[in-house]
Amino acid sequence: MARIARQAGQMAGGPTVSEDLEPLIDRLSAEHETLLGLLNEHRIAIRTADGPALDRLAQAEAGTLGRIEVLNQRRVAMAGGDSATLAQLAQLLPEPRKSEVLAKAGQLRGLIERTRAAQRTVQVASQSVMNHLRGLMGQVGQRLSHTGTYGRDGAVRSGAAVVTGLDVRL
């Protein structure tokens, strides 16, 4: 943190705590709001089995996560390569700005927690759908295999030998 304090506001050409921290928090908040909205749409698309929406949402989520990563890299650069949190960086600001930025950082933290909860919900729902589809595929494979050579998971299994005979005499 001492190295961060020395570098605050002094990085030539790079992001500075005094000028860039609050806009960074605002942009991170906007991106997390966007991601939260996309995750809610994703959950609905899973529930309604809307394949095209799932594709569109997966791409939109990837783009949003990429922008969040770029913003996170700016935070690291602002901290001089350290892993300081936004709240720790805000501690370097003078009052009353410090209190305002700390409040925004706290709001962002809550938004990130809600976003992570939504991500877990979508992950669990996606896994449930995948397990259901695996079960269906296993049932279909089992029903279509009159010889019993396919197992419940759809993989080829060696089963009992099927002995058949055909009389070709006329």
C-alpha cells in the first residue's frame, strides 16, 4: 500500500487514483449492471428453452466480461501492479471525495455479489438442463438398441451375443 501511495497521481501516461478511480468505479458498476441484466435474461432463456436467445446472451455476456477484465487491469495499473482493492485505492483520496468514492466502491461490491449469485443460479440451471438431456439421450439410446449394445449413457457396450439364423433355401 505504501508503494501505491507513492505512485498515486504520479504515473506518467497511466491511470491515476486521483483522476481515474471514480470513473473506473462508475464504468465497472455499469458493466456489472449490464451483466446482471444479461444473466437474468439467460435464466429466463434456459427456463423457456430459447436456443437462439441463449446463443445471443452467451456472446453478450462474454463481451461484458471482457470489458470488465480490461477495467480490472486498469485497477491493477492504477495500484502500480499491486492487488489493491478499489476501497484501498479510495483511501488515498482527500476528504470529502474519499467518502463519496468509498460509498460508490461499497455499492459496486454489493452489485458484484448479486452478479456472482446470478452467475451461480445460471450455472446450476444450465447443469440441471445438461443432466436432464444426458438422461434423455440415454433413454433414447436404450430404446433404440434392440440388441442392448448401447448403455444408458449412449456408449457402445458389449452385451450378450445375439444369435440369429436365416434359412435361405428355396
